[in-house]
Amino acid sequence: MKELSIFIDESGDFGDYKLHSSYYIISLVCHDQSIDINPQIRKLEESLSFIGYPKHCTHAGPIIRNEHEYRRDTLKNRQRILKVIASFLRHIDVNVETAFIEKKQTKDVVDATGRLSKEISAFIRAHYVYFQQFDVVKVYYDNGQVEVSKILSSVFNALLDHVEFRRVFPSEYRLFQVADLVCTLQLLKLKDERHELSRAEKQFFSDARTLRKNYLKILDGKRFDRP
């Protein structure tokens, strides 16, 4: 049986537009289970252990912004963690996609969820032949936001047969942590294009060129419609 796993994460909330919360992003990381990525996972685990973070569940946004569990970490250590998870994304055979909206252009939650549903539907339709080659499609999400759960259930069940949903805990799957990274990189890409990078983001990456070359290039290289 040929199986596709899709790990999904989100960035933002469905509340009112605020300068620090301008976008809502949903990321999809698609992995053909016939492709073995265990060697890359072992390399990731070794790299995290080497820099002093064994079995660590990475959270890209807080790493960059020096928040939550990373508040007492040095900038150098935080940069090392992000480089390790970004290198993992670079070397694994996955396809990624992002759907996003700019919140100030939406009327309300209903409008926002409708727009995101249309984006994900358009993505599946555009790559329908790809999805049809699998006997089962398993969607992994942590049920973080009710609106996203509804979007995923309605869109995937409407367009694809043999879809199964799994609730995931971020610490259990490295590919879910990759989905978290993809959300963060997409957000940085949008902010970079609009000259909206924060002081903390500029400090973390030193300059926009480093961000684009060492991180955003990895993201673009994994997209379904890569150049």
C-alpha cells in the first residue's frame, strides 16, 4: 500500500489584524512513506545532541525571537539549533506548500477560513495526479485551532478518497517540527518582501541576504512548484 503523510502546522490566529500578527499561514509537508528518511533523522538527532540539545523539540519562531524555552539561550546557540533543523529540511525528500492570507484584507473569521480553504483546494487540484498515486493519505495535525481542523477535514475529504486524520504531538514527529519551520520561513519571506522584519529577526540573521541565501532558498527548493 502506498502511503502519503502530510504534516500540517499553522502560524498566527484568527483574531483582529495587529501589526505583530499580520498574516495567517498554514504549512503542509508531504512525505512519501516509501522514501526512507531515517538516516537524515539520525543525523539530526546526532547534530542536536552535539550542540547540547538531545531529543529537543524545536520551535523555530521562539528560537529566532528569543522567547519561551529559549529565553536564556545565547544568540549563537539559537542560531545553531535553527541551522540544524534547516539542514534537515534541506536534505530530506519532501514537498512543501503554504497557504496564507494577509489578515487586514479579510472581513472576519468566516472570510479568512473561506480564503484559506480555497487556497488549499486549489493546491490539491493543481497536483491531483500526484495525490492520486497514493492508496492512503494520512493528515497529521495537532488540533491546535478549531478553524484549521474544520478546513482540513472539509477540503481533504471533499477532494481525496482514503484520507485519514491523526492527531500529532509536536515532540513525537520531526516532520511536524519541519512544518513549524516552514510556517516560520514563509512568514519571514512575506515580511522580508514587505520590509517588515523585526529588530530581533534582523539581529538573528545579521542581514536579509543571509536569511534569503541560507534559509528561504531551502524553502523555495522544496516547494511543489520549485523553479
